Amino acid sequence: MADRAGRAAVGAGAGLLVIAVAALVVIDTDAGTLRAAQVTRTIGWLAVAFIGYVVVLAVTQRETWRHPWRWLLVLGLGLRLALVVTTPTLSDDVYRYLWEGHLVTEGVSPNAFTIDDPAAERYDTPIRALVNNPTLASPYLPAAHAIFGAAVAVFPSHPATMQFLMIGFDVLGCAMIMRLLALARLPTRRVLLYWLNPLVIVEVAHGAHIDAIIVGLATAGIVCTLGPRRSAGSKQTAAHLAGPVLVALATLTRPLAIFLAPVLWWKWDWRQRFLWAATGGVPVAWAVAANGLGLDESGESGAGVFGSMRAYTDTFRFNSGLYHWLETWVGSQGLDDRGWNEPMALTRLVFGVSTVAVLAWVFVTARRADDSRAALRLMTVPVMAYVLFTPVVHPWYLLLLLALVPFLAPGLSGPGSSESGQRESAGRWLVAAPWLVLSATVVLSYLTYRDPAAFAELVWVRRVVWLPTFALLAVAGSWDMAGSWDMAGWWGRRSRRAPSTQEQA
């Protein structure tokens, strides 16, 4: 009876996901957009999707679940493909991808000049007028440019091209996450935490965001690093060498994947470390030689390899939690009148030092992370710090973290377990919960787009997005302090082993 009720609940949850995505398609078909006057309806249907998502997870992630679940992978793919018929409107980054791909096919570096530079008129296309932030050149790095150029050279210069491309990388990421879950001796069905997450589905298939490339390449690089077993003295295989190359390429789209390096460094030998550094460094050096660094703050141009990144860091603020509140507090103390170049300088210093401290701790700790599960869990820490400390948090910035969240969930244990793993407390879900909740609340930031002529953040939205996340982080920390679990157990070094067949008997 309980099994029948569980299967019915999974079907109902899957049905809610289908209904919600179908509603988004209908809204886009009727109104031509998911934002402006439609943004409230969009958020409402995303709430329905998250309810379905939670129902599916609540049943399928139970230790007692023994029924087929892989059909949910097909469902996730179907939901993504359905959204390809929508035009990206919750973000217009896709038009920058297409414009930069066009420049690459013309033999021009997207870092060479800004969108509104007169030099760009020579390469003008209708896409150019749709690109956001025209005073800036490309904020992306050489691997992203190569992928954009290849896509535009082969396929039509249309948003659907990038939507299909990002779905392809997301499928790769899903397959790699499943492989990594197996390596970490965790249930492979934990992949549903990522694959069915409505935020991931919308940002990949509707928004066509570059973060799907980061997830696909980075997880493939991690698989190549952790997966192949090599005995002492044996030669390295192509897979061993591909690992650092793929991670470097992920970093060369947008530098977020650099946060994986403190852990992976200890999994690579000196040849792999050299490959990682060369793959990442040579293309950047080449681009800098051709276009400059772009770090001259006295200049007004956003051109150069890092010009747009500097401009984004200097001037853009959106939906951040800790960063916003600290910067606001510093400003209220008058510290900008004591030699600081605005409150931003001190806030940057605080979070810069904090980030370096987190990376140093992870680097030192990772040396002792002998098994895959511990290594994968450590990789989440710098990415968590990035999400907490960055001044800009667009919903799609969470994709890499959400791809790592399945490794935070507990392994299975007890009699009748069909998947091998170490015994871990169900309380470990508290570690994953803050980020899953954040993925649901962050969609409220779309309310910024209610008036396309005057984007404005709402104070209450920031609070609803971040305060539940901080509260859940505090709960997880309190549980740790109470002794229910410890930091070593978090990374998997003190997890109790699963009972053997005799012990179960």
C-alpha cells in the first residue's frame, strides 16, 4: 500500500513539473515573453514546478525506495526540450553569445572592442542591437569564444542554437554527475537533485546560459581525474591527461571552475598540473597579447581580456546577501571618509581575504581527502563561498553549486540496500538543504524585470531569498556543534561503513 502511494506521489510530482513547464511555454507563446507583465505568472508556475520537484525528491530519495526512477531522466530531458520553443527573456545573455560567435567567425576577438564601439559597425548584424551592456566587450574567455564561434559557424545564428547547445552540455553534466556518484559510492538517483531542479531546467533550456558549459566540462574533467585507476609506474592514459585539460577549458569559459583546483591539485601529478596550467594560461596570454589586459581603471573602455570583468566587479550589484549588507553597513559608518575609496573597497578587502582563507583551508584539507566522496564534498566549499561572497548573484550563477549538491546528500545504509555505500546519518540532508532552498527562492529576483525600462531590486525579495538560506546554514552548524555530526564526517572521513550481509542478518 505504501509502495503504491509512493509511486502515485512521484507521478503527481512529475505531473506538476510537466504542467508548470507547459504553462511557461503557453505564456511565452501568447505574450512573447516571460518577464515584464508576465513575470508574476512565471514565478507562480515556477513555484508549482518546485512543489512537484520536492514531492519527487521526498519519495525517490528515501532509503526505502526500490522502484525504477531512470524514467525521470527522460522526463528532465523532455522538459528541457519543451522550453527550446520559448525565446530567452528572463535573461538576454544569449544574444551576446551569438554576437561574439559572429565576431569569431569574422576572425575578430570579442575582447577587441565594446559593442557600441564604431569599429563594431563593420560587423553589424540584427543581433548586435539586442546585446546587453553595449559599453562592455566580452566578459568571457577563449574557450567560450571558441564554442560560440563553432556553434554560429555550423548552425543558424538564432537563440535556439544556443539553447540546444547548452542542453547538450547539461546532458553531459548529468551523465558525469551519475558517474561521480557511483565513484563516491552514493546512490546514482541523487542526480535528480540537479537534473529535475526547475531553476536548472529554466536557466539551461530557456536562458541558454554558459554555466551549463562549465558544468559539463568541469564534471567531465573531474570524472577523468577521479575515475581512471592507475597503478604505480604505469603510463598515463588519455583519460588521465584529459582531466586537467577539461577543467582548464571549463575555467576558460568563465573562471568559476578555478574553485575546483585546490582539491584537484592533489589528485594530479606534476604532468597533469602542467597540462592544467598550460591549457589555461597559454590561450589567456595569447588573448592578452592581442587585446590587452583591460585592467586600467582610469580608462572608460570595457575592452581587453579582463576589462568587462573589472567593470562588472566595480559597478554591478545584484541580489547579493552578505556582500550587500556589509557594504551598506560600511557605508553607514563613514569609513569612506577615512582614506577608503568608497565602502566598496573595504567590503572587497573583507570578502577577498575571506575567499583566500577558504581556498587555503580547502587546499590544506584536500591533501588528506583520500577517497572520491571526501574530495567531491570539499569541492563544494569554495563554490559555496563564491555564492555567499559575490556582489552579483543571478539565478544561473548557482548551476555549478547545484551540480555538486548531490554529493552532499547521505549515502544509503541498512538492510536491503541495493546500492553500496557507507552508513551516514539522514541528518546530512541539512548540508544540502540551504542550497536547494536558495535555488527555489532566488527565482524571486526575476521580479526585477517587471518594468524593463527601469530595473529595480526589491528589499523584501533580498530578504526572502537569503534569510532562509542563512537560517538553514545556522541549523546545520548548530547540529555540528551539538555533536550529531562533525567536520570530518561531513567530508566523509569518519562515515561508518555499511553493514555487511552477516551484520545485517
